[in-house]
Amino acid sequence: MTETISGWLFDIYPNETNLTLWLIGEDGKRHRFVQDFAATIYAAGSSARLRALWRWLKAQAVPVHLSRLERKDVFQGMVAVLAAEVLQPVKLDEIFRSMVAAFPDLTYYDADISLPLRYAAAFGVFPLARCRLEVRDETVVSMTALDTPWDLEPVPAPLRILSLEPDCDPAHGEPKAIIVSYERVRYSLPLEKRVPLLINLGADLRRYDPDLILTSWGDTWLMPLLMELCKESGSMLPLNRDESQSVVERKEHTYFSYGQIVYRGRQVQLRGRWHLDRHNAMLWSDYGMEGVLEMARVTCQPVQDAARLSPGTGISSMQFVTALQKGILIPWHKHQAETPKTAMDLLRADMGGMVYQPTVGLHRDVGGIDFVSMYPGIMVRFNISPEVPRAGTDLEPAPGEPGIVPITLAPLLNKRLALKSALLTLHRWDCRRPGYQALASAHKWLLVTCFGYLGYKNARFGRIEAHEAVTAYGREALLRAKEAAEDLDYEILHMYVDGLWVHKEGCKTPADFEALLADITERTGLPISLDGVYRWVVFLPSRLDERVPVPNRYFGVFQDGSIKVRGIEARRRDTAPFIAETQMAIMEILAKAEDAEHLKEVYPQALAFAHREMQALRAGSVPVEKLLVSQKLSRELGEYSSPSPVARAVRQLEEAGKAVRPGQRVRFLYTRGRPGVRAWDAPEQPDPRCVDVKRYQTLLKRAVETVLAPIGQSVDGGKDDECRYLFPVKIAEPLGEGGTQRLDFLSISKVNNFVNGGG
């Protein structure tokens, strides 16, 4: 008898013979089903070798259905292939490795595509897709998707979430208990009582039956500990909802990507249940749970993978699903080489994005104009794809049918545009706003990455000529935007790849810039938006040479009082929290000014606040946790010829028996004397009296000067060369009935004496 069940698709993985599916039913139950599913690998080569492969596959124990077909290779056109349809998906990797070992001379396609992606392409589903299933005897007969990844407000799945976290950071100290929380329940389980811990936790897992176990340091510490305790005691902890499956463990690894070392910690994934580690999830701090679920929706990656994998892997997954649905072959190894070029050709073709050096200093009433996802927009609007011939740089679409890259990106770009439009209409206190912002952030990372992957040498659907075409179109579009602004008498203050900052006397509201936005859109054909109108914005110079502007180093305040910063200490991950917070607090004081003319009223308050923070630092009243510096180990410790502070901190950790791999971030304090640093996660707690206060004073003074120096110049009118270095050393008590405060200031030479303890 066939039964119809509706709900949210929760998990997919292979079992011994087919696939296991978990569904969160609309009836509130969690359902487990199985479904027959075959996965196909394609091989291309000479007819003789393909016939030999046919005979070899027929002799294997794994059941395989074979056929000869023609499929499209984006780089070679139609290709004759042998299709090997593996009827037991769990055997897919095993049989493919055997094929490669026996026939290494053949070209393989669709060979290493994960089963969840294949399933998503076959049925048009994705994690947490609302589905309607026809089921007979717990076997899925048919599946119909009831929504798409591109819905702005899908019906949310009723997830049950249980949180586990130690009472302290395991890297810094020895946890004494595990804190368990779900719904309105919150309690602590002592680690010293190991058997009661397992019994109580197991009871909660069975009684509450969570869909998601959300942990802190779960991948790297908590889950391995729980599994080790189970092994020692002989107990069973139902981490998996599917008790017939084992917990999936993946080793830590380090790899090189886009000029930097990236570290991925150990992973522990569950079956029939999810496990996410806040501290081992990619970009969790940027977009949280909502962003992780959105990544899974649009990329079709399982949620446990989507949380841990890079946006580049997400873009590749989207392209794979598109290729599977369109019948396009996905090469196992990319064989397309870059077209040979002369040195002059390289100079002309690979010029990158356009940068117009900013006018250093403070500027009033500035419009910040951004092309909305410029490079993805160019790929979609002008049909930039590896298999599509380039049409030139005159902002004309390339001829022919849309390529695989535009087809993949178009719905994602449209959803991002819809989200940005919705955010513009929502009140800043609207409860939907944080969720929309998380979704938009997830989309931003995918769209930013898609451009880099277009030129990545190992990308399956990458081609450097297409990558270069995108930047050429981008330069042309930005030039046209500049011409449009100049034709309307705007002053160009700065241009940077996909945006420009303009000023025109009398233009102070968004409505004043509408004509310019419309003209730019008409000239370029690309969507553009007003990032906002700044009350004031400051473009900063290089620290080494004040005559040299830095394109991506600026800060400013919009008309609604919100602050935007780029490239300064508050945005850097290696800035001590105390210094970053002080800098942001100063900018918040400055943001209280109604406009640039009123900065002189709040400037003394900002100076006074900076003075108080400096005094607190000198007095030793800043918690040492706020002085921690976090830096990434960029290479093996033995490869440092002159050990950096982070290398010296790592050496201390290794002497204490703690291993650190390249790509990991290390926390440390600057200390007096040798070796000049103290690793925060070393066993011995650092003595606060050893903190190098003078070094932190120098760092704080630098951060304060970054934001106050140009404001001071503006307030003073730029007459005194030393005014930007003014720093308060004394705030008098209120004078008279008016309560007026008198502030005494010192120039840079005296400040140095003050900071260095000269009084």
C-alpha cells in the first residue's frame, strides 16, 4: 500500500544496498526511509579501450548497467563515452578506484561527485527542502519538491537543537564540566563523574531526540572525548539517530589556497542527526546558523558539510548540480590549459580591477555607489563562461546560449538582489532583518568566490581567459560610471574595482543621487545601488608615506549614524580586543555629530575617552584577555629563519606538548623581556605584571591616531601640522556654574614622552 508523507528532507547517505533518507514530517515525527538510487561514471577514450573497459566492468562483482552515449564536454564539445551506472551507490568509490588502476589512460567524468549532489540534481531537492513522498513499506517510490532554494521565506523546518559546550576553552584550560541546554533546560554535567555523565547525556538524547547537536569545540575536543569515554566504559551513547551507522570522522588537514595557509580541524559528523561545531564551522561568526542553512540550500551540500567547507567548494557544488541537470560532463581532472600568450598579451589581458587612488582626508556629504555583485553580474549579464567565446570589452553579451557559469549564478544573484531590496524597505528594528542579513552574507561569500574560481587552475569549469574577460568588462563599466558622474558635475573622490565615492555640493540625501544611479545603469546595463550617503568619510594614507593613499583603508559615518570601516585596526583579526574596542568606541562618539561641521563639538569627548583608556592601560586595569593578539602560523616552525611573535608563541606551546599546525591561529600576549611573547594556551597562566604595557600603549596610540588625526586636522582647519597628533593628558574638573571642561593637549613630541613614562 502506498502512503503519502510530506515534510522536510533532513539527511541522505548510502547504506549497504541503496540510500537512507530522513524526513522531518509535518506530523512532527522523524521518518527513516530507503530508496534505490544509481550513480553514473563516464569514461572517454579510444573504442578499443572502451570495449576493454566494458568487458572488465561486466566481470566485476558489483552490479553495473553499461551503455554507449554522447555527452557534452564544455571544452571539447560532444564526446562519445561509456556510461557505467553503479546500482549500489556505497560501492561507487571502490569501483572507480579500481577502474582508474586498471585503465589509467582513459578520461573520466562525473567520477567523484558526492551522492547528495547527485540526488539533488536528480530530484530537484536540497537540505531542508519541503517534499512530498510516495512511500511503500518504508521505501520511497517517488519524491516531489514543494519549494525551491530561491524562495525568500520558505516554511522553516521545526528543528530540535541540543547544545553542548565545556565550561572553558579546552585549548586554554582543563574543562571541569559539560553544559547541556535545550529549549528551557540548562544544566551542568561534571566530567569527573564519567559514567553518570554518559547516562544522563544518553537519556537526554533519547528523550529529546535532537535533530542538531550544536557544540563548542565539538569536532576537536568534546565529541572525541565522549567517544573515548564510551569506549573505555563499554557504554553506548546514541550520537547517531541511525544506530546502524558509525560516526563519521575526518582528520585535520592544512592546505594552501589563494596565497595563504588554511587549517581545517578534525571533523565529527553524525548520521540521521547533525553535529555542528561553532568553532570549526566556516564563517560561523559572519552569518551563524541561518547562513549555514542557506549555504546548504543553495549549494545542495549536506548541512554538516556546508558548515565546514569553503564558499569555493559551494560554488563548485552548484556548478556540478547544474551540469548534472543539463547533461554536461564534469571532468575528473581538468585538462584545459591556458592559451599561449606573449608577454605583451599578458600585460594587456591580465590587468585586474580598476583602482582610482582616493583623495586623502575628510570629505563631507559623500555618496557611496556600488555595483551590486559586479563580477557575478557581469558573468550573468554578458554570458561569461569557459565554453563561450569572448565578445570583446564593449559591454555586449557574448553570443550563443548561456554558459554553465551564468546559468548557475543567475538564480543566486537574483535572490541576493531581492534580499538587498527587501533590506532597504525593512525598518532597522524589523525582526526579519538579522535573518535576511545572514542570508545576504552567505550569498556574498559565494558570489565573491565565484570570480576567483573562474580563473582557478584546478576548477572544473574554470578558464583564465574568462576570468580576464570579467575584469576587462569591470574596468569598462567603472569607467562608464565615472564618466556619468562627471557629466553630472560630481567630483570623483575614489574608485575601487566595483564602487565609487562621489561628492556634489547640495547632494545630501539618497534622492539626490537617483539621477546618477539611473544614468549609470543605462550606460552599463548592470544593477547598481547607493551604499549610503556619508555625513563624512575619511580616506587614509599609508603609514610609511603620508603622501601615498591606500585604496582600501577608510572609515566614515552614514546619515543614519551607522559606521563603515575598512582596513583599520578595528577590522583586523590580529588586533587586541581592547584596542579594537577603543577605536570603535571613539568612532561611535564621533558618529554622534549631526554632520561634519559638528565634529568639533564631539572631538574633545573622543580625545578624553582615548585619554581614559590610555590611563587604564597604564594602570594595569585592562583584563589580560582583552590584550590577547591572535595571529596565524603561516609555515612549519622550523621554516622560520627569524621567528616572528607567533612562531615564538608556538614554540612555547610545543615545549608544553601542544601541537600547532600551519594555518591555525595562536593567541599570545606581548611581554617584557625575552622572548617577548607569552602563549595564552600554555599551561602556566601569564603573570599580568609581565605584560609589555609600553608596546600596547604604542599600538593603542597608533589606533587612536588613525581615527582622530584626520578629524583633528579637519576641526583645526589644517593650520597646525601637529594638531592631528593632539592627545589629552589632563582633563580638568568642571569649571564654574556652566560645567565647562578644560582639556590640556600635547603635541607628538610630548606625547611620546608621556607614553614612554615621562609624565
